[in-house]
Amino acid sequence: MTQKITVIRGDGIGPEIMDATLHVLEVLGAGLAYEEADAGLVALEKHGELLPQATLDSIKRNGIALKSPLTTPVGEGFSSINVALRRHFDLYANVRPAKSFPNTKSRFPTGVDLITVRENTEGAYIGEGQSISEDGETALLTQKITRKGSERIVRYAFELARATGRKKVTVVHKANILKTTSGLFLKVAREVAALYPEIECNEMIVDNTCMQLVMRPEQFDIIVTTNLFGDIISDLCAGLVGGLGLAPGANIGKDAAIFEAVHGSAPDIAGKGIANPCALLLGAAQMLDHIGQPQNAERLRKAIVATLEAKDSLTPDLGGTGNTMSFAQAIASRV
Ligand code: NAI
Ligand code: MG
């Protein structure tokens, strides 16, 4: 049966990188059917809302979405459409691979191949208990960590290690200071780790982790951590391997999953046809893995690496003179 996915073309450079990505998927022969749905500014203009019910229904129906970046209008009282989507579908695992690629302006052109697994629903992001005193002198924030939330994310990390043949999971925490929240996360992580004796597990405090990532990133394989630490660490990792144009992310829940680029809608280059499509393409590769097409995922990743190696039609952010479509065609010719 043909797998149907929801396609959200998004704002800014979104439609350009989505066209490029769908072209490569077509050549790859992934055999997907697409259901287009609107979100973001485009949806606001067409339907009067940023996240229409029809879009939520489409994702619910198909269970899989490939999403371009969305512009969140400033001062509309809507914190983030992405956060709203994650919450609505309980997409508890944010999975962000960071891998060295050739011919990028990276500090680590080789040696980095790690995945950050970030808890995506609790911690400092619950949006509860935020208050500021009447005199404006004292601000409070409530963080929430649960056994259920910790257990499912750590399990996800170990299952991912098992499924991908990775050897080590590093549990990143700050339990020495945040004794209750990070303490509970660490306690549960140790319990879960004991169920996977074949996979090495180590623990690392978050500040040291940041230094270690910059000094010796090759020591990491899979990192699992709570929401805020994962947010920061995964951006740090994207920076290690050459920045936003190459960083994909998956948001995975029990009943739905959304695959995307980590970067935003890049209004400064929108409409110029020069956006780098690789981040969304790598997001599409994560999607292919997820829907049971690991061979196609691997073909796609190899074609991206080969195109970077050949410096064929690279976009300006990678120092080339190509454009979004010529880059995508160069990749498609190598799948
Ligand atoms: P941005 O990621 O859109 O842009 C930052 C810089 O990176 C810009 O100079 C841009 O030109 C460049 N860039 C980003 N993607 C690129 C690509 N594929 N190829 C070449 N260059 C690229 O971040 P910014 O400017 O902070 O945000 C713009 C809008 O995007 C905002 O409305 C923000 O809310 C939204 N956003 C949406 C996200 C999502 O939907 N997942 C994530 C981050 C931001
Ligand atoms: Mg972030």
C-alpha cells in the first residue's frame, strides 16, 4: 500500500526546499502519496488561522508529516506553532542527528556522528507556573519531570541505539544541583539503562558535556537528556558540523511523527531560490527510516554526501554558485 504523508510547505524558503525535496524523493522512488496541508503565515492568510483544524486532521489521519519551516508572527499571542504541534500530538522525542559532512564550513569536517534525543514535552517547557511578582523584582518558573516522561524518552534512546547498531548512550543531566527534577530523570535513566546491558551507558553533567562536545565530539554516540538541555545541546551539535543548512530533526510520538529541518523560514533569502535543501532532505531521510524504508534513507544520505564531495551545484551558504533546484537535481542524479 502506498504510504500517504502530510506535506506542509510552510513559509519563506519552505516551498522552495519542499519542491526540491519532493523532487529527490520522486527520483528515489519512495512511492509516497502526498496530502498537502497549510500551517503558518500561509494558513493565516488563506484560512484565518495559523494552525487550521484540517491540518491537524490530516496529520492525525496519516500519522506522518514532512514539514517546512513556519514563520511565527511576532506579537500574535501564539508562542510557537511548532510547540503547539508537538503538544497536540504528544511528540515526546525530538531526534536530531549531527554528522560531519565534507566541504562544509565546519570545525569538524570529520569525526562527528551523534544523535541527540531530547525530551520534547516537559521540563522547563511546560508553560505552567510562570509568574512575576507585582513589583517586577522576582520571577518564577516551574519545571516538571515525571517518571513516565523520563522513562519513555530514555527507552526511546536505547531502542534507537539497538535499532541502529549504536554502541553508547550518554545520559546528560544536572542532578548535582537540580536534585529533584534532574535527579528523578537520572534515577529513571539508570533503571532503564540496566535493561540494555549490551549498550554502554555513561552519565555526564550538562556543563561538562558542552565542553566535551567542543573538545572531543567523537566520544559521543547517542545523547539523551531533558528538554532545555537538549534544546541547547542539539544546536551546539548542529554548529559543530557546519550549521543550520545541514541539520534535520524528527519529532516522534506514539501515533504521529513530524520530520523537518531545524532551521527557520529564512526570510532574508526567501524567493531567491538559493536556500540549501539538505536539512529538509536529511529530515526526509529520517522519515524514510521511520516508515520502514531504511535502504532508501541510506541511498539518499549517500547521494547527499557524494554531491558535497563533488562540490556539484552547492548553494551559496556552502560556498557554491548553485541554487536550490540545481543542488537537488545534482543529489537526485546520484541516488
Ligand atoms: P532562520 O533559521 O530562518 O535563519 C537564520 C539564518 O540562516 C539566516 O541568515 C538564513 O538565511 C540562514 N538559513 C536558514 N536556513 C537556510 C537554508 N536552508 N539555506 C541557506 N541559509 C539558511 O532563523 P530566523 O531568521 O531566526 O527565523 C526566521 C523565522 O523562522 C521566524 O519567524 C522563526 O519563528 C521561524 N522559525 C521556524 C522554525 C520551524 O518552523 N521549525 C525553526 C526556527 C525558526
Ligand atoms: Mg531550539
